[in-house]
Amino acid sequence: MARFQTIPRFRPAFGRSHRAALLLAGVAAIGGLSLPAAAAGVAERSAVAMTLYQAGPALIEEQRPVTLDKGESLLTFGNVSSGLIPPSVRVVPVSGPAFAVREQAWRPARPLMQDLLRAHEGKVITLIRQVDGKEVQEQARVLRAEPEPVLEINGKIRLGLPGAVLFDALPPDLPLTPALTVSADAASAGAGVVALRYLSEGLSWSADHVIDLSADGKTAQLTTAATLSNTTRQPWNAVKLALVAGQVEASAHDLMPPPRPAPMVAMAAAPMMEKRAALPEREAFGNVYLYTVDHPVSLAPDETRQITLLRADALPAKTVYVVTGAGTRDSGDEAAVPQAIPSFLTVTNSGKGGIGQPVPGGAVRLYQSDSKGQARLLGSTMLNDLPVDGTARLPLGAAFDLTAGGRLTNLVQISDRTQETSHEIILRNAKTTAETVEVVEPMGGDWKILTESMPGKRLDGRAAVWTVPVPAGKSVTLTYTVRTTY
């Protein structure tokens, strides 16, 4: 079994302004130095396949040409992801000599200044300071690097760094970029190709949806984009990309934290035109869905890119108004103060304009054009995974010209555990069009509606529901009495 040696990360103990100045000075000072090269025998990756997940690490598989000696060869793989998860690494031969992996060591990139100071403990460094507008250099001996630098300057002790630093040399074992070292035992010498496969944090995707509602509100045009995020320090060029929609079980060690927000650098999703680009191919893969992008994709560090994933031109849509618990408020006139009724847009993934495939969950933004054709934002929310023939209910906010006021009008205690209560709900419609309001009254215990001013129905035994038409400019009163046993 391969054994990993993970090099711990260190945090600088000095201030941010010092750190910035020191890093600049350090880079300038080593600009002419020869940096440590990757071990011979491993070339740059010739191909990369990447699988991104909505939650959890990405799966990366790189093809690397290598040259192996007979017996033990030390292979150093540079330019790997800074988010590499060490225990997930596998190196297997694709062509060329067969080999077995003896050891694997992962060395992440570390803060440069702190490591340079540590490497120079007991040695002399050069400090650069500004004195009366002039640059002055002086020698200092590093007594200790951490947690705060301790220097000896002209026989006196100084805590912290008083200026920028010049170093004479770069330690040969200081990794400036992440590197993976593999000890391979080959049966014979020769050139070949290996597959380097690992999981990586910092690479993920999410589904982002745009819904354009028709003028009459009866159909919705849906466009779904896959938003790719790269918060690693590596550029990924011409990657063969696949996206997994759905939930994949992952251990706590492999789960990645939410990526930090990245600026929108490029948008691969083009405006909808008469001739449309091909969409990623979808296939069922176990309990999830796999989308394969048909062209190479590149991602720069901290870049966010979007690829159009799904389109539907005319999904059935409807605006519904739902008021919940209006009649269960305390008795009294103040309890009947009208309140704006929440509105929702229902969208069904079926019908002639349907996608014909599941829609992955993600953020959704709703738009509708006004009478002059200008698009307006109706709201934004989250869309859960939507199966074929499934219906999503998306909140749109409250309709202030459609209100509900309700109260408890009577209570009779039948026994210690049973009571009868009467309720009143007044719906008012100040719109110029008639609307229908769904009235939902939560119930507890064992309950039965004794009287009601209009027919309703039970909802999963936990609530009663009435569908109430409210004419334009009118009000409608709903009353009911319920017997409840606890």
C-alpha cells in the first residue's frame, strides 16, 4: 500500500503589509536564480479528463508520458491541482513497462517567506529599509523564524522584520508549486504513459436556471447553465469535461468546503439564436445523471464559466396564491388585519414544450417582460431537483393588492382533550382581474371539519385546504368549525 507523507502548511506570523513587501522583494531577489526542476522522466500532462460534482471533490485523470529505469524510479509530477486529496491518488501504467508503486509523497505549495526564513535560521540575510528617502541595506542574522521572526542586528535583538529581505539562494527542497512524488518499481526500463488519477477540492459546478415567463403567465421558457468554478491555483486547458448531477456519497475527508466566490470572467453560454449549439449529452449513471460536454473546456484560476446545459421553450406555468394559517390567529379585531398573500409560480416539467429529462436543482431567476418589452426580474430562489412530469413551486413574493385577514371566532371546550373552534378568513382582491386563492389551515391531533362555508379537502391529514375564487374588486369570507381531539 502506498504511504503518504503530507508536509504541513505554515502560516506567516508577521503583518500583511510586511508580508506583501517581503514577497515582492523576495521574488525580485531570486529572479535570476535557477529554480529546482521537476525530476527527470515525467513530462507535462498530454490529456486531462475531469468530472465535476455538485457537492464533493472533482475527479481528475491526467495522461503523463514517463521514462522508467529498471528497478526503482523516482517520478515527480508537477503542475497538479493545489486541492489534491493525497489518499485518493492512483498512478497506473497505460502503456510501456509495468510497475508497482512503492511510495507516494505529496508536497503542497507553502508560504514562501516563512519557509525561507526557517531555512536561514542561524544564517545572515540582507534587509532593505528606507531611511530619509534612500534605500539602505544592512545585515541581520536569523535567530528564529517562528512564530515571529527574531533577528540579531548589530549585536542587538529585533522582533519582526523591519523591511524587505534579500536572500542569497533558494533552498533546493522548497516547493514553489504543488508536487507529487512517486517511487515506482519497474520490471524493465523504457518509455510509456501513465494515468494519474486523484480527487481535488476547489473544482465544482452548480446548475443556474433562467425562466422567462410569457406575457400571459401560462408558459415558461427555461434555460439551464452549468456554472463551473475553479478556485485552485492551476489553469486547466482543453479539459475533457463531464458533469454529475445528483447526490454522490462522499466521506467527510473528501467533502470540500463551499468555494469562495469567484468573479465572472467568461460566459460560454451564448444568447439564444435561431441555430442553437449542441447541448451536452446526458446519460443515466447509477442514481445520478452524467452530462458529457462535446468540446474541450478551459478554466483559469479563480474563473467562473458557464455552459448551456438544458433548454425548454414552453413549459406549462401558472401563478398561484397561497395563504397559510390565517384563521388560526388569536381572537380579536386586531387579528383580522389584512396581510398580503404570498404568490408562487408553478412550473411543470412536461407537456409539448417540456425538456423530456430531469432538471438538476440550483438557483433560478425569474423574468417577465413588461408592456414595453423590457425584461423585469420577478424574483430569485432555489429550484429543487425536478423529475420528468414533476412540478416546481417557486415563490414570487407577496401580492399587496390581494390580502387575507383571519381570526378565531369561537372556542368550546368539550372535554379535557376535545374542543370545537370556529374560524373566519376574509380574502380581499383589489386587482382588476379575478384570482383564486388557496387557503391552507394547519390542523393538529385528530380533527374533523363540522361546518364550512364552501367545500374543502384534507391535505395529508395535517391540514385542510380550500380553493377560493375571489372576484375582481370584491371580498370573500370563508368560515369553518373544526372539532379537535388531542
